[in-house]
Amino acid sequence: MDRRRDERDGPRHGGHPPHDLDGRGGERRDTNGAYARRRDDYPHHDRRGDERGFGGRRDERGYPPRGPPPPRHSDRMEDVTYNRRNDDGGYGDRDDGRAIRAHTDGRDAYFSDAPPPPPPPSEEIPAVEQPPPPKKVPISLEELLQKKTAEKAANDKPVFLSKEERAKIALEKRQREVEEQRNKQEAERQARVAFFSESKDTPMAPGSAMNRGRDAQWDRRDGRDGRDGRGGGYDRDYRGMDQRRHGGGQGAGGSWRGGRNRDRGEERDGRRDDRRAPPEEETKDPKSGEVLGDKELQAIRDRYMGTERRRRKIRRMNDKKFVFDWDTGEDTSQDINPLYSNRHESQFFGRGHIAGIDLKEQKTRRAAFYDKMLTDRRTTEEVDRAVELAELDKAKDRKTAWDDRHWSDKPLTEMKERDWRIFKEDFNISTKGGNIPDPLRTWQESTIPPRLLEVISDIGYKEPTPIQRQAIPIGLQNRDIIGVAETGSGKTASFVIPMLVFISELPPLTAENESQGPYALILAPTRELAQQIEQETVKFAKGMGFICVSIVGGHAQSEQSFNLRNGAHIIIATPGRLKDFLDRRILVLGQCTYVVMDEADRMIDMGFEADVNYILDALPVSNIKPDTDDIENPEELKKQLGKDMVRFRQTVMFSATMPSAVERLAKRYLRRPAVVTIGTAGQVVDTIEQRVENINDENKKKQRLLELLGSKYEPPIIIFVNQKKGADVLAKALEKLGYKSTVLHGGKSQEQREASLAALKNGTKDILVATDVAGRGIDVKNVSLVVNYDMAKNIEDYTHRIGRTGRAGKTGVAITFLSESDADVYYDLKQTIQKSAISTVPPWLARHEAAQAKAGQFKAKRKQEETIFNQ
């Protein structure tokens, strides 16, 4: 190991080479194996040694003396006092900060005869008897379970934080994140600055491309000095290395050349730096110190100075035409001579013209000449065709011309598709089905026979209602209709008028055909509604000579059979009593060709679906419409009627709502119906103001009812309750307090029910206390107030109850008393009130939990509304 270290200690490492190596690491043996003496071994050839003052003395290996070596072999000791090293331990002015080892250290370690040093004394501690360790006692199972239970309870226990604490924690977390981000950016910036500063201060590596040429020059110069005999290999290597590191020394032999070359290199570098362009100033972020790029600078300019939007010019294909004429703006002669812009007009007296030429008269004569020439050349067919094309162009222009007039200011012939669309939007009319005719604007513009128009005028119908405007034109085309309209919207007249027109075209009743049954049949769910329809129908049919008979329960069948002895054109009946008449063969429907089902949803709800199907199946099948597209076209339908003189059966269904059972019934018995919807199905009219009050105590409800009855509301007034007994008790209580009240419910006989309604209509009674029997179809004029003393069980019944007021365009008020037992309808009630434009949902109902979701449905709560722990 020591020998290898000594071999590395050559002249460049401060040590002596081995005996078989020269100063440059090469062998000094000759061809015979003996050591060959070099030129440097002869003292008379060392010129630099004489100059340095030691007379060329060398040791047996050819090295100059450096000082007294350690006294190991007396035969090799020499009396030399000169040492080339300076006080700092280096050669010349070299000072690279490295520790320099004496060249004798490796040699002494290699040739030392001293015995090896003794091993270090053992530091082991003598063994001492120690007491045995205490025995480990295992943890009991009970303690382990208790510990785990306690830890689990501590972990499962929720930690509740106030809003301020949560905000404080979030703020601290955000501050830590911002601080970490800022520190990270600052560290990156400092590292980047340190990297660039180190790259500027660090010199080029010795082996780089720029210094490779210099090192080659120094090597060549050192070799030349060796050939001239001005220095040995050892001195040459050390001097060359020192000069390359420190720019040369003060001694002779190439030091001045090194300084000169260094100066030349510095001058050359300086000139190169002067030729370089000065670096551009870099914009830095004042906060982070980072250099901003061009895009970032442009974004900042756009942010504060605004951007200039460049609009792309859209050029159509037709615009790509070359303009041969000069533009007015391109005329430069205007600035030169004002005569070009201000043309001089000659002054004439009378009708004079320049040179006697009238340009307007010439144009008129020329146009007349060419028109006459073209007319003479055309044939009669061509002239007629030209006139026809001109009329078509005029019609097209009239159709497409923009007209700002309202539809009410236009005649019927000038109504365009846009006007009809606006008309339907004004009356909230929507239709479905093919070939729907335009609605009625006035009674005079309809195709109703004049005789019936006189009856309508005598009754007092001035303007048709929305359902009448659309349903009557469809009914006059002998098409099936499904009408969905609000209660009190005039549905009765919308099917009675087309029915009378339909019957008037049929043969009159005679002794031969009166036994075949009526021409028209109207079904109603309740007796009161049937009698009301009978009264309205009689108003229209009496003047036209038609017979109307009602068949309802509560009256003797013998009396109703007697009314049918001479036949009837129209029968109004309830499903139950009509089914009894059909079963007993008192009545047949052999020639019935017009069927109306009013309040069809109510009939299904009351359980009359089977009876309705039985009645409709009893109708003749010979007049059923074919299920083809031709029945939607009125012209094709008239052609078929003209061939066989058979009127197809027309079925009309009206309903306030469209449940699945009603849709199933319509699909079975109606053919390609036209659906007419006024407003929204089941929606309350906008003329009714709805109010709700939360009253849970029965005595408070009675007290509040008395306050309402004693206020500004004028009779008649209708009060709805849910039970028959409750209606009787409330009516008696009002009678004792001096109010004129009457009762109407299913427990009363038909004569009593008719008497109660008649008393309310003629003003004998002011207040009607009723159940849901009077909730549908009862038309009492000028009802100012409806009170729901007991809330209805569903929103449909509520809609029909309050529909008794606000009828025929008049306003009304509906007040409902609510309690906690009515929570199932809170949601639907809130939605119904919100749809009304003149009604307001009270705050307590809007915030109520039951009003947030429909009954039976789960509504997800927000996190702040959830109750996690309630102690």
C-alpha cells in the first residue's frame, strides 16, 4: 500500500518517483536493463542550476536538493541548505489552497524499519453480575377492551365548532397556504439568482474549447525550453503549470511570454464583448421578481388599456362584384373647381327646357311606346298569364308585408298567420290535432246560422269566451273534441251551439222515428249540473223548436217516462239513471249521433266509469267515424256525407283535468279528436283572489267566519264543509244568528236540493252551506265570496269549489281555513296560489315543512338545515 502511494508521489504531487521511474513517469532503463543516465544527470549540462545558486548539484536520482532529508541512510545524505519552497509552502507565487505533502513522507513510510505500533487497549468493561430483569406481566383483556372502548368513544364523539371557529380555522389554513406558496416562490427566485451569479463568476474549465488552445501553446513552449537545455522535466512541468494557473511568474524562462499572451487574450475578449449588443431591459414582476414574458405584458396592457376589437368584415357572395363607376368620394375635381359641384342651372320662363327637350315627357312617351309594342306582340293567353302573375305577386306582397296594426283593427280577410298566433296568445288558447280552423273573433264572423245568432244575441252573449272561440269552429266541422278548460269558462255554450247546428241539419222527429231515441245525449256527473245544463240548453233550443228532457235521480221514473212519450231531440242525464232506463227498455239510442260528456273526470272519480262505458256501447255502430286522415279534412268529410247521407257520430268530451282514466276513455270512443286547452289543465282562473288562514281551533274558525259574513261581501255566499252533519250544524247556527242560510248535500232529496239552489239564485237565501256535491257545475251568478270552512281533501276539489266565484269574467274572493290536519295538501295549495297573478302565498305557508315537497316524497335538506345532534 505504501509503495503504491510512493509511486503516485511524482514531481507533480510533491514526492519522489520510485527508482525505476523518471520524473515524468517513464522508465530510465536502457536496452541492457541498466539505468540509463539522462542529460539532466550531468552537472556540467545544468545551466539553470548555476543561475539558481546550487551549482547543478543533484542527488543520485537527478533531482535538485530541497532540504535535508531525514537521516535514514548516511551514504545518501547531502549537505544542502537551499529550499525552493516559500513561506506559504508553495513554489513561486502559487497558492491554490491545497495542503502540500513532503516528498519524503511516502518514502519513509515505505522503507521504515520500525516495528508496528501496538494495538489500542481494549475498552471492554469487565463482566459484572447484574440482577435478572423483572418479569413482564401481560395486560389483562378487560383493561385492553376498556382502553379500546374509551378511544373509540373519544373518536366517535363529534366535535362541534361555531361559525367563528370554522371561519378562523379556514383563514389560518389559507394564510399557511399563501405563506408556503410565497416561500416557495422566494426560494426558487433566490436559487435562480444564485445560479446565474455563479455562472458569471466561474471561469472556464481547463479542458474547455476556449482554453484548449492556450494549454497547447504552453505545452509547446515548455517542450522548446527543454530542448534548449534551459530546464529539466521537473522544473518545466511545475513552471508551466504555475504559469498557466497564475499568469506566469517573475523568473526567467517564459514568464513574460505567459503575461503577454494573457494580456492579448484579455484584449481580445474585451473587443469581443464590445462587439456584443447590449442586453435588452427585462421587465420584472414587482412582487415576485420574475421576468414577465411578452404575452404577460400584452395581457396587462389589454387589462388596463383595453383591447381593440377587430371586426371581421362579412362579405357576401353577391357583393363580390367589380364596381366600374367612380365613387363620389373619389372625385378630386371638387377641390379644384367649385363649378363641378355647383352646377349652373339655366333660368327659363314658363315651361322652357334646355334645347326644348323635356326629359320627363320623353321617358313617359318611351315607356308607353314599349308597352304598346309588347302588348301588340303578345297573344291573349300571354296577356292573361301576365295579369295572373301580377295578381300573385300582389297577393304575396300583401301576405308578407309587415303590418303593425292590431288584429282587432284588421278585417278578417287581412288576418295573417302571425295575427292568429297573437290572437291565441292573448286568449291563452292552445290546440293539438290536424287542420284546426281559426278561432272566432266575433259572433258575426262565424258560420253559425242567422237564426241561432239571433238567439245568442237575445240571451245576451256579447263576446265569446276563449273556449267558445276555438271549440265552436271545430264543432261546426263535425270533428270530435277534447276540451280542457277552467271552471266557469263557458263550456256549456261551447258544445250546445254546435250541437243545435248539427241537429238542425237532421230530419225532424216524426211518429215513425221518435221511438228510435234522441238525436243528442249529454251526460253530467251530478243532478244539479244536469239540471243546470238543461236550463242553458232550453234557452237556445226553445226558439228553434227542439225538445229537451232531463233524466236524473231523485225524481219519479214515471214522470220522466211521461216526458219522453212524444220523443225528444236532446236528453240530459246522469249515468246511473240513464243506465236504468236503458235496462228497462224505456229508452233506446238507435239514432243518437251527438254525444257530450261534461265533467268527465268527475264522473270517473264518482265511480261512473262502468256506467259510461255501458251507455257508449249501447250507441249504434253504423255511424262511427273511420279512423283515417280524411276525417280531419272537412271537405273530404262533406263528400262522404253527400254520398250516403249518413251523419257520423260526433263525440265531445270536456274536463277540467285529464287523468289516465279519462285519457283511456277518450282513446276508446273518440276518433282523431282536436284537443283544445285554455290556460293550464286544472288551473284556477285569474279573476279569483285566493287567501288562506291558519286556524286550528274550532271556536276561532266560527268567530272568523262571522267576521267575514259581517264584512263588505255581498250575497250570495257559499260555504263548503266536508261532512253532511257539519253542514247541517253550521247552517242552524247561522240561522240562530239571523243569517239567511240553506243546506245542500247528498243526504237531501232531489226536491230539497233543487229548492235550496232556487232559493239562493232568486235571493231568498243569502248563504249556502254545501258539501262537494255543489262543488262542480253549479252556476250561481254573482257569487262574491267562497269560504272553505273545511279544506278539501285534494287540490282538484279545491279548484272546483273556488270556481263557483269569479265566473263569466267577474271577480271573486276565496278564503280557506287551514289546520295541521290539512298538511297533505299544503304543497299543491302553495303551487296553485303561486300560479295566480292576483294571489299571494302567506309567509307561514311558504316556510312550512309540508309545503316544500309533495306528500309522500322526500326532499333533500341542505347541510345547514340538517340537525346532527340535538341534546
